[in-house]
Amino acid sequence: MEILGATLRICVDDLDRAIPFYEGLAGGPAQRFERGGVQVAAIGCFLLMSGPESQLEVLRKVAATIAVTDVEETHRVLAGLGADIIAGPVPTPAGRNLIARHPDGAVYEYVDRRA
């Protein structure tokens, strides 16, 4: 399993207002998409999310998004190390993901860029 990087997850009240700041900070344009009623903007290492509080409450429980080369391999490694796989692997607009709870209780999303 190879970890490629991590993305900071930030819940914001007004996505349109937040995007210009993070585009300036990251030095690039936002990639926008919607998932499950939540509006999302990926900008560099930041993942901005805005939507209904009921959805954001769940999303706030995930500490970070970790990019990996292969979610299936990551699933095997995490399970072998004693992590609880909460969801996935499943396809997303950006690739595949899974959500795992580590033995210490921390929850992370793992993503790859495969179709």
C-alpha cells in the first residue's frame, strides 16, 4: 500500500465565498462536484464541503482523506492491521474510496483515482 498524500476536509457555510480564498492559497482552480446533497470543491490539498447540517455532521467525523495507489490493496492492509472497514470500497466521482476506523478510533477516508 502506498500513501500518496492527504487532503484536509473543511466544512464551510458558503462554498462560493470560501473557494476564492483557497484557490489563492493553493494556487489553482477548484474542481467542483456534488455528492449526496453536499456541494464539494477540491482545491490542492483542501476539500471544502457545504450542505445540510445532517450530512456535514457525518462528514466531520472523518479526520482526513488519504490518497493511495489502490483502494483494494489498502482494504486488505487495513483489515490485516485490525482496522474496521465502515464503508467501501465504492466508486466516487473522483475514483474509488473506503472509510475505515483505525484501532485508536480515528476515522479516515482512503481514495484512489481509478475509474
